[in-house]
Amino acid sequence: MKGAVKLIATVLAGGAAAVAAATAHANGSLADQHWNDDIRQVHFQNRPIIESDDVIQLHMPERAEDPTVVPVNIYAMMPQTEERYIKQVTLFIDKNPVPMAGRFGFTPKSGRADVSMRIRVAEKTPVRAIAELNDGTLYMSAKSIEASGGCSGPLPTDLDKALSRLGKMKLNVGAAPTADEPLSTLLRISHPNITGLQVTTGEGEYTPALFVETVKVSYGGDVVFSAETHISISADPTFGFYFMPQEGGEMVAEVTDSTGKTFTKIVTVPGRTL
Amino acid sequence: MAPLPQISGGPARWVLTATVVLWAAFGAIGAACADDAHADDRRYGASTQSPYEDVVDEVMFAITEHNFRITGGNEIGGAIGKRHDTPFPRSEIVHFCNLEYARKFLEIAPGFLLHMPCKVALYEHEGRVVVETQLLPEDDPRLVELTREVNGILQAIVDAATDE
């Protein structure tokens, strides 16, 4: 279990340092009509969006080997402080049936506004991460990915078994805390996250959608990570994020799905060493 | 055939003896190295006390985190147990692939196909779960950079699955 946390932390931390700053594309993704006329209008209206990798960087493969499970890492290029912090990152997959894959909330107590997840990709498409700072400024990091069929991919082989484990969670916190360093955390939710576009094997009918809608993770009573998600998140949603450890306390993850069911997981996090 | 020269003794005899001994030793070492180039030498693995099902989950997670696609698997332990109607230690192989890596390998060396797809073996042994992989051979200078890259991923998958 700790290996997965370490893996995510290594990718988040090492990748943030190693990824070269991408050049802003003068005639690039902002010029896409579907994005500008449809998606952007719904979510941001005419608010200016600065295309830059200086605030966040979106990292994902250029071609998805498995379009139902595409690893995505979003790295924050600035620390979270009371004065200036990323309060929200929204991920869009332009050509997915539901373009908004997730909206992720952060606070100064998050330490870093990095987030990792796995997504479904329906076809070749731009993918955009939009960061909103506490002062309302919007920044975008965009990539393109080649993929096909991620949203209509097969259901779990044993759907009954998957449903019997619905909402079970693993919440793993990284290595022992030290002063002033945010801790990496991995939340894994057992949930088939059915898109509604997947055909039930042998029956030729679509299985009704059933997916994780909200995630809220609190530490010591303060929210450190939140998410509103939809069908573009892969089955068994997994989110990597950070938080600032303090005196120690309970970390509580609360998840609700599209039927309104709520699931909760509580772990005790030791206090930081001084 | 002319008779072998007689070496009566002294330093020349010791030099000849040492030369023969060293030659034999190097020959044996060389033969051993050739044997070590077999697949067993490329095994990389570790074990954990975590529950078997958890380790399977960790392996699957780590594979997809590196943008590899799980292409198949064989639950060999289960199949053996079912055939003989008797419990058999859980053991399975997971196959996975990244076609972009595969393309690069095969464009240079079509015969490299024999080393595909990548695989990880999981099995119960003496109360622990062992996770092993077979690293790719690094003896072809045309492929060494690629193989080291993929081998790093294979090792990372094993490490992630067995890290306690």
C-alpha cells in the first residue's frame, strides 16, 4: 500500500521538478472552437484565462495505452499560502461525453495543490487543467491525447463483486511527517464508476450510470481536499493529493455517489516531528 | 609430431603452471558468465506480508500508473487447484504492454518479440506474497537505452507492490 503512495509522491514531486516549462501556444488550445464557444462559456463565461505552465502543469501520456485508465498528474508550481493559493483546479476533456472530468478544491492547509487521478478518454482530444487562484485569476495548462473508447469500455468482469465492495476505501498517508513539508496522500475508492455508456455483456443494453459525485477529505476538522467528479473518472477512483500535517489527528474521507449513497473512511495521522 | 619441449624446472616451470591455472580459471569464469546470461539472472522480485488480494491490486495499479495496458493474465494456481480438486498456493501471471515501447523495440530488432509482453508473477510462498518480474536483456547496444527505461518501470512496479 505504501508503495502506491510512494509511487504517486515520487511522480508528483519528481515530475514537478523534472517537467520542463512548456511554451505557451500562441495559436494553441485557447483557439479551439468547441472549447471557446461551448465548454468555456458554460464554466467561465468571458473571464480571461491565462495559458501558462507557471502556475500548474498538466502531465499525461500523449497516447493512452488503456483509454479507460489514463494516468493524469497536475502539478502546482507554487506553494499554498494564506496570501496566495490555488483554490480550485478543474479538469476538462473536451471531446468526452461530459467534458468536465472533475473540479478539485484546495486550501492553504493543502500544502500543495497537486492532484493525480485516472481518467477515461473517449477519443483524441485536448485536455485542459484550469487553476483558479484565491484572487480569481485563471490559468490553464493544456495537452492533447490520443485515445479511443474509454467511456464505453467494458464493465468490470464481475460487476456483482465490484458492487459488493462499493464505497470501500483505502486512505494512505505518506512517510512520517516532518516540519513544514506537506504529506502525500492516496485515496482509493472501490466503485465501478459506471458511465451509462457501457453495454451490459450479453444483454446489449446500457447499464445505468453509477458514479462518484463528491469527495471531501478533512484533517483535524479542516477540509484539505475536495472533488466534484463525473463519469470521466476511471473505475475505482484514485486521487493523490497533499496536506499539511499539524499536531496529528483524524483524516476523514467522505464520498457520495450519484444515487446519494455516502461512504466514510477515517484514519489517524500522527503529529509532525519537530 | 615433435615431442613437447621439456621444462626442467625453476622459474619457467612455475610461470607455465601459473599460466595454465589462470587460463583454466578464466575459462571457467567465462563459462559461468555465459550461464548467468540466462533468464534467471534477470529476475527481479521482492515479497510482502500484505494480503494477496491487496498485492494484486497494487500490481494492477502500478502497471496502469506507468501507462501500460494489462493485456491478460493466468491464475495458474487456481487452475491447478481446480483440476486436482485440491488447494494450491495462489499464483498468477499478469501480462501488460505499452505499444509505443513495443514499436520502438521491434523496429530495431524484430526478434525482441520473444521478450513480450512484459509480465509480473505473483505467488504465495512461506506466508508471504512474492512479486517477481523478468527484466529485459541489456546486451544489445542498439536497445540498451530502451531496455533500461523499461526495466526501470518493471522494477518500480515490483517495488510499489511490495513496499510495506
